[in-house]
Amino acid sequence: MKKLQFLFVSLMVLAFASCNDEDDPVNPIDPDNIAGTITSDVTMDASETYNLSGALIIAEGGSLTIPAGTKIIAEGGSTSYIAVAQGGEIFVEGTATDPVIMTSTVKEAGSWGGLVLCGKAPVNTGEGGISEVGNLPYGGDDANDSSGSLKYLRVEYTGYVFTNEKQFNGVSFFGVGAGTTVDYVSSYMGNDDGIEFFGGTVNASHLVSIGSNDDGIDFADGWNGTGNYWYSLNSAKSGIEGSNNGTDGSATPMTNATINNITVYGMGEKPWFLKEGAGAQTIDNIVIGGLVAGKGQAYFYTSSDDSDFDASRITITNAKFVDMGIGNTVKAVDGVSLTESETATGAGNGVDMPDWASSWAAPGAVEPIDPSTNIAGEYTDDQVLAAGKTYTLDGAMIINAGASLTIEEGATIIAAASSTTYIAIAQGAQIFVEGTESAPVVMTCEEEVAGKWGGLVICGKAPVNTGNGGLSEVGNLPYGGDVSDDNSGSIEYLRVEYTGYVFTNEKQFNGVSFFGVGSGTKVSYVSSYEGNDDGIEFFGGTVNADHLVSIGSNDDGIDFADGWSGTGNYWYAYDSAKSGIEGSNNGTDGSATPMTTATINNVTVYDMGEKPWFLKEGAGTQTITNCVIGGLEANKGQAYFYVSDEDTDFDASRITITDVAFVDMGDGNTDKAFAGITFTEKADATGAGNGKDMPDWATAWATPN
């Protein structure tokens, strides 16, 4: 039955492949790609992880039920969001222990859109309008309209900038009616407002906004509702912004907000902005504070230009002010009625996270994997390897989209000698290697011999020149795409040892392989020691990499190809069996685009078995500055910057070499560079730092003690 269902879904996907995402019916829903339009009743499966590649629209007459524990991972971008149209419904059925999570492959604010609900309840912007993003109509005269229910929902990393004027919030309620249930909803690290109400009559309790880059919680355009237990923390602008109408502060139906039991703490500008007429607001049991010193703004603030503001419509009771900051002395603008209470509890725990939110409203700390267990396996959630601990790897450890692997300083991974033993970071996943100079992260093998295990493979979504991408040389993971700033995490102070297992006659592991990895990824202080293939290799992508070391590779020291467009700074390649550096464009089409464009500064290449620097397969564009190169065995008869005579796609004008020192070239080796290549020499070039010797920045961590 499962195979038949998969076939049916596959045929549906093929049948609608020529349609736009918003026109694609997705009944039943395909976990691998849920973008499209829902027109009937659809229920997700909590055992699946759902991939959102574009817009998912619940149209009129359709409904989407999301059971507790379901996770939706957006690929990101301007078209990646979930929207409930007028007449559609969404039922989020999370629990405190198993919330529904809508997140992104990239864990950064603004990575994807968010959740948009459009209802038929009144607004004061005319009969309604078109949603800020998604272009869906909203508003009407049905105060009791229902768009479904949201319970225990967390949205993360939302707020994609759609245009200069339009940007997603975490959760947006456009004219949503009182028939809708909103209880226990959190926005975490959004790039615009965390949660916003554009008119409507929906009530909302147990709301959380953490780390918003604009306002924490915002209501406007005639919202008539009750809020109970709201917690807004660390918003870049206002903690709460309450407006009536942006073009007519006296517009009706007027905003009429009743908000009880609320904490607003830690904001960059106005703690509570009574804006654009503000409407009527009744606020009770509030803890408010944490404004940066010297702001000089009232905690309940109104612009002096707001002629439609009427202070008599604002009533604040049982307010407690905490950590107001030096220089901030005004509690409320003139005329606002305010009473204080030192016993106010706000959302429950004063300025601290309320108990009702602690288990679900923000990502929790990840417990490290038990060092006594084998860490091999496929992971779909975040994993941590603890500082200073030693772990055993017997098999493949694969981190899938939406998950991350954090390896803390001083952690050691000892791999079993096997063809199937490696670590792979799939597209949409991330790795965070947190080594230090004195406590690097080490990935090694139980047998201290080159070629006994795989190594580290990272796959991203950045451009390559081998078509739309491909499958990684080993591991068969897809890579490549059009996200040049794709982020696969960060790596600092990592040493991999004894890698390069021969997988097949055509395929072999490198020490560290970067397949289509994007420039959002940080790569610094990475060493490959005694690898059986290339030490470090870049297969396309745009990632930059500094302070790289390759020692004792049985193939090339450092290799880049397939349209890699990046900058390398401080590279040291020593004692490689073949080329010290190999830089290619494309193995089947030397003129393929996007062309390899490599800028490499401060590099030492010394002691190699064949070509010191192999400009291969079209070579692309390479700019090399401050280079020390040498140590070729006597009588090799090869140019130090070498090009095959058969490479018809090679263009010497694309190669620029300045400030190069040639050292210990070996008897019989007289050609410094292939014909046509121009270069300038500098006898005192320092290369990676110490000329031909190990640079100081590598001595403490790049090789075993």
C-alpha cells in the first residue's frame, strides 16, 4: 500500500510540474514538497518531517490539520510561507510537550516567510484589503468568522524581506474572526514583528515573541479583541505596538484592545508604542522594563505628532516597572491613566519566562549524545557532541535537512576502519565545529593509517557548473543550487586524520569535501592529516576558507573545481603525493559556467610528488598573491604552475600570480610556469606565514602531538 501511495503522489507531482506552486493541488500532501494549494481536508502525519519549498495555500473550502509534534521545515526565500485564505482553515494541535514547529533550513532571522491567516472579520481599512504578503483578500462583516485553531505552535526564523515595503511577520492575522482559537503561539527570532493583528476580532492568549528584529507583538487596523498572558522579550524596536489606523488615526471600527497579564522586557526602542491614534486600550497586570539606558522615551509612548491620540481611551492598572535604565524617567505620556503595583506578576513570572511557556516556546538546550554509544545513524533533529569527550563512529553519521550537529571544543571522534564510516551534512542541515587552538575538534580513526575511514562531507545549495548540481562523490547526497549565500554552519579548529577510504575504483573519500557549499558558511582553521585522497576539496560553491592545512595527502593537498567561486587565505599544503594545489574549472567542459573564480592569498605549497600547482580542466580564473612554492623532486621536468598541453579550454590570461617565491625547485626543473602565464617574483614572500615551514598559526593543532 505504501508503494502505491508513493506512486500516486509521484504521478501527481509530475502531472502538475508545469503549474505554479500556488496553483498546484496537494491532496494528499507529499512530505518531500508541501508547496501548493490545499482545496479539501488534509491531515499531516507527525511521524513525517515536511519540506516547504514554496507557498502552501489553504484555499476556501480546504483545511489543514497539523497534529502534535509535527515539524515543517521551509527551504527559505520570498515564496516560502504558509497562508490560510478566507474560507480556509488550519488546525494546529500541538501540546506543551509536543508543539508543532514551523522552522527553516537556515537558522537565521528572515530565512523564510511565516504563517498568514486571512479572515472575514471587520477591519478599519475599508471593507478589507490584500494581505501584506501573499496577495490574499481579507476583512468583511463576519465578526465570528473562523479560520481554525492554533494551539502550541512555534514559528522560527521568519521575516523574509519581500520588498522594500513588505516583509513577513512570524504569524500574521489579517481580519481574523472571533471564531478562531489562538492559544499558546510563539514567534522565535523573527526578522520583522513576531506576531501581528491587522484588524479582526480574534482573541489570543499565551502569546510569546522572542528576539524579534522589529516589534514583539503588534495590533492595528481596528483589532477588537482580548489578549491574555502575553510575553514579549528582546525585540529590536517596540515590545508592543498598538495602533488604530496608519492613514486615519480616528478610523472606525476603532482598535479596542483588552490585554491582561503581560510582560514586556528588553527592547531597543519604545517599550509600548501607542501609535497612529492607538484606539482604546485597557491593560492590567503588566510588568514592563529593560529599556536601554539613555533612551529618554516614555515607557508608554506616543508621538507628539499624533493628533488623533486620546489619552482618555488608555487605561493601565497594576503596572510594575523594572530596570528602566538610567535616563529613562517618564513612565507614560501625559494624560494616560496609570496605577502601579509592586506585586504585579505580568505573564506569570515577572520579567522571566513564564512557566506556561518554558517547555515549548523556544528551542531547548540539546542534551549531548552519550559518549558510550555509537554515534552513527541518520538524524533529523539537532545533535551535540560534548566538549572534551571521546565518541565512537561505526558507520555513517548523516545530519539531514533541518537538523544540526554541534561539536564542542576538544571533542574527539574515533571512526571504525570501514568503507561506510563517514560524517555527512546534507543540504539544509548545518554543522558547528567549535574547536579552539588549544582544544581542536579531532576526527580520527582506530587504525592510524591513511585511507582507513571516510571523512567529512558537507553538501550545500550554492551554484556549481555541473548543471543543477549532482550527488556527492560518496554518500549520494544531492548538492548544488542557486543559493549563493547558503549557510551550512561554521567550522573552526578541526583536524581530520587517516581519511580517504577507497569506495570504488572511481570514488574515494577526501579528508573534508565541500559540495556546493555557500558563502554563509564559515570555514577557518581546518587540517587534513595523512589522507589517502585529496586533503581538502571544493566541488563548486561559494564558500570562503581561511587557515587550511593539508599534510601527507596521497593525492592532492587542496583541490578546487566545478565552478568554485571563493577566497582562500592562508593555505599550507605540504607533502602531497601528487599536486600540492589542483585548481580546475570542469572535468568534462573546461569552459563551463559559472566558471571557477578563485582568489588565494598567502599560500605555501611545498614538497609534492608531481605538479606543485596544477591548473587543470580549463582552470577558470585564479588570482594568487604571496605564494611560496617549491620542493619538487629533481628531474620531474614539470612547470611549477603546470597546464596540460591538451587543455584547449585553458586561457593563460585568466591566471594572475604576484609575489611568488620559488624555493628548492630541484635539479632539472627549470620551468616556473606554463607558457603564457605571467607572474611576478618576490624572494621574501612569506606564503602561509613562515615561508616553506609550518606557519605559527598551525603548530598547536594541525597535526597530532
